[in-house]
Amino acid sequence: MHNNPINPGGGRAKKPAKVPAQSFDGALEAILGALPRPKKTQDNSGADSAPAARQNRRPRGRGGKRFRTAPRQNQVQSQNHPQPQSRQKDDGRLRVIPLGGLGEVGRNMTLLEYQNSILIMDMGFRMPGEDMPGIDYIIPNIDYLKNKVKNIVGAVFTHGHYDHIGAVPYIIEKIWHPGFRMIASPLTRAIILKRQDDFPSCPKLDIESADDGGRFQLGPFEVEFFRMNHNIPDNFGIFVKTPVGSVINTSDFKFDDHPINDKPVDFVRLRAIGDRKILLLLCDSTGAEEPGHSLSEQEIFENLGKIFRDAKGRIIAATFGSLLNRVQQMIHLSEKYGRKVAIDGYSLKNNVEVCRQMKYIRAEKGTFVQLGEIAGLPDEQTTVICTGAQGEADAALMKIANREHRFLRFKKNDSVIFSSSVIPGNERTVQNLKDNILRQGVKVYHYKMMDIHAGGHAKQEELKEMTRLMHPKFFMPIHGQYSMLAANAELAVIA
């Protein structure tokens, strides 16, 4: 299966648009430069002498501002403007170079560069907008690496969602060399390798497996992985110790006391990491415009249970191909209410297969059936979990809605669940899909009607809590539209 990825400039992946990379200072200036500097506060050293919190109890945080906003304009040296030769030879600086994920949701890829060594964090793609017909994915522009391939010491990955790993097959053959190391959690590793089967021309990948607390030395970078809650198992934040200071990448995260296929976050561990004098916090911004605290997966499970309990016919649940915790919930509920489960969608089938082999998804014997067996089962004993919640033209749900599916047509008693939020830019397409389904007399459930999707991203209170835990010198919001980045920066100022 060969897809058609492009870069934002409209060119094919082989000829990416020229998007200038940003330096550490330049990125901070672009995101935070308009924000006021925090006012100096009185010494709050007394807070540090308070009794220690109980084991794993959420911290109250420490008073005062513990990071700096961007330097003033006359302090910034952008890589877009060549500096005098003496400044160019100054290799004592750490450069943070985002190649995607800032000003957009998806396409996450960030470089850390120190002297002649480059560390890559994630290689994701972004789904196309409605104004990009015929395009499957948008991938990062790696022109910055063109003459620096031998400087790349390796790539580390936060988790197995495609906006963090999806560009690997399109990028890796351009940057791979014999000394290139790749490190990921066990599930993330397995998903990347499974997907590589579709790209036989790519180099054979040797990906090292990282567990919670695992440490690796890649050139001047000492990398440590730490567990964070998301909506996929094996999600890790990344701590990078550099000669200049320590950098944290939070990964996509939320704080969930009742996660699926995971343990709650260890706040004592996070506090200990934050006490290592963090130079820079790279923080997930996707939920920064939403007040309060994200929903727990346990609440989602209970609300989905009401739909399964009341459904009179088939349940067709649409989600992302890598939203594996949600798939596990659907399987549990199907077994509880006597339903067989069929999986439809290429990426979803592959990911479920990988997770079942690794015991991340569990099901009773006989729960799964083939799509071709659906017609022989009573409607009230059938669940179909499929792709297409974003209105993708070739996905299973769209084919069913358009009466183009090989095995399935909607029936009057069917219930369709959109168990995902809408990616910005896809609103009209998803709405048209819902309308099409409703016209066929089918009951439709979505996250705006009831809490059947929690999302995997921290909201405002969690983001402030993360900043208090890490209390960095510098704060850089990542992973989000510009409004999300700006909102997260403001939250960091008041945290």
C-alpha cells in the first residue's frame, strides 16, 4: 500500500516545500514573544519546607513563576538570517528545531541539535484538510537535515499514534545511516515495524525497545523514558539531559485516575523529574483552550455501556486506527452484552493484531468474527469497530454510508458511534457524513451529545499542574494550532 504524502507547500514528499526551520530562541520568540514577562514575586522558599505530600498524591505546586518567556526581540538570533562567522562557530548552544507540530495538529517532529549531534523526537504525519483532495498525508519537511544526515545520532518516539510515527516510512530512507539508532516503547516499536511491511523498499529497521525508566546514551544526549497517560498503551514522556541543560517532551498526555490498559501517572516520579532543574519544557497544547480537567476513560466506558445496553440492532463504532484503548472498551462491552466483534479498516486491523499478540488487547475466545460472517448473525449480537470517524473517503464508515461496502449496508435499527473528536479542518466532511447516515434512519451518537470520547489531551488544569511539576526555566508549547499554543503559553505564565 503506497500512499500520497505531501508537504504543506503542495509538493510531493520528494520535493518538500521550503519551510525555514527555527532555532531554540526563534521558536520561543515566535510562540511567546508577544506575552508579557512574569512579574517578580516574593521569595516563596517557605513552600519548599512544607511537609512532603503523601505517596502519589497530586502536588499543589510551588508559588511564583519558574520559567522565562521568550527573549526580547533584540536578543533573538534566527537561523533564517546568517550570523557573523564568529557566532556561527559557537557550538555551545542547544538548538530546538521543530519540523512540524507547531501551528497545526499533527506532523509532530522536533530536533535537538548540539554541536555536531542531532536527536529526533517523533516523525508524524498530519491528515489533509478539506482543501486537499487526493492527498492522504502531509509529512514534515526535512530539508534542514539534507546535509546533516551523518550528524543524526538517532530518533526516539513518544507513542504509537500516526501523528507521531506515521511519517517514518517516508522519511527514514532519506536519513538512515549505519549509526542511526531508533528507540521506542514495545507497542510503538511493534506498530512501526508492522507498518514497514507495506514499504519493502525502505531500510530494514532495528528498533530498540524502551521500558518505563529506560535510559539510553545517544551522542551527547542522555535519554530517559517515563510513563504518561494517553489513549494508547505504552505512551512515554521523554527526558533528555544535554550538556546545556535538561529538556522534557511531555508527549500527548492527560492525568487519568482510572485509565484503560494503564496505571495512573506516578506524581511522585514526575515531581522528582521536575526537581532536576529543567531547562526547557516542551508541552502538549491540544487541550489548552478547554477549561477544567479531561474526562476519565472510566466515565467514557460507563457512557458507552448505556448505548450498548439500549441498542436494538447492530452497533457500528467508528474511531481512529490507533485509538486502541477505545477498541478495548468496545470489545469488553460487546462481550458483556453478548455481541460478536468484527474489525474493519486496514490500519485498525493491523494494530489490533499487533496488540492482541502483545496482550495489550484481550478478548474471550470466539469474540472476533470475520466481516463476511456478519450477515449470518442476529443484529443485536453484532458489533463492527471500524475506521472513518474523520470522514475519510476510503475508510470503512464512508463506504457503508455510500452503499459501497462489500458486506455492510445500514439498517433502521443500527446505532453508529463516532468515538473520537473531529480533527480541525474536517468539520464539514464529518458533518456531511453524519447527515448521510441519519438520512438512512440510523441512530447516531457523537461526543457532543454525550461523553463517549475523552480525548487523550490534558485540559487547562492539567496543563498548569504539569508546569508546576516541572517548573522549567523555559516553556515552549507544542502540538497544536497557533491559538492552542498561545493559550498554553498563557496558562504557563499563571501556573
